[in-house]
Amino acid sequence: MNDAAPVINFEVIRPNVPLFVRNEDLKLDVEQYVMSRYLDRKYHEDFLNRELLKRIREKRGIQDVSSR
């Protein structure tokens, strides 16, 4: 998990069905770290996706859905 992308790490912990937990505190620390990295990145990815779609719509002359 150290080298995996934040989205992959998030998908690993999201179901919250651990196979084996030796140290509950460490598990919680890792989950918090993974969720924090994922949510930070997701915010920026969502922003960039909205901007990209906005530019595509402007280029094609399509009205923005959020402005209706």
C-alpha cells in the first residue's frame, strides 16, 4: 500500500472488512491517513474535471447545467 495511488488505498479500506488486525490503533491511524490523502486528492480531481467539462461545453456551445 505504500506505493499505491490514494484511490487504490481508499478502495482497500472502504469496505471496512479487515482480515486480520494486530494493532487497532495502527489500523485507525492508517485508515485516517489513507482517507485524508484520498479526500484531498478527490477535491482537486473533481475541480479539474468540472473545469474540463466546462471548457468542453463552452467549445461546443452547450449551456452549463449548473447555470440553469
